Amino acid sequence: MPLKRILVIDDEPQVLKLMARILERGGYEVKTATSGGVVLQAVATSRPDLLILDLSMPEPDGFEVLKALRQREPTLPILVISGFLGGSMLRAAELFGAVATLGKTDVPELLLETVWRIIP
């Protein structure tokens, strides 16, 4: 059975490295990007099984990317993460179509558990 593919987008290289390492140890194939601007092209080229998206990024920000992806790829599961936005912003991301949300401080402990619930 082929590995499930996850695309992780975050403008913080250290966070990308941490998430990639956790996910790869969990048995997933991981691609990373540091800008929301490349996401639409990357998804169109090679659709991942899950997209993990940071909300707080330079233009386009995570909400813009989330809205665009929902229009183009309505069935793509998207897990939204954020280190700086409060719970109300994460809940807003769910209204925009995120299947789940996580605070960045929760990533080390809860990332794999959350991903397993989304794409077993």
C-alpha cells in the first residue's frame, strides 16, 4: 500500500522541519512549502491526501489559501494550525472548511493523533 501523502505549508522553517519529522516517523510521505502562493499549483500537480496549513503567513495568508482551496478542491482534507491566533480564529477556519485545527504548541503531542483521525 502506498504511503499517504501530506503537504505541509508554514512560513517558519523550524516548524516545517518538526512537523515533517513527526509525520515521516508516523509513516507518511511529506512535502513542505514555505508560502501559500505555491500551494494551489502543488495541489493541482500532485494532490496530497491531507494538507496542513498555517494561518499566519505573509500574503497570501492561510485564510486566503483555505478559501481558494475550498473552491478548487472541495474534498481535500485540510488541517489548520496556528501559533499566534486564538481559538476563535481556529474555529473560524473550521467554518471556512478546515476539517480540524491545532495550535502550534499542541503539534508535538497531538499532530499524529489528529492526522490519524483525518486520514487513517
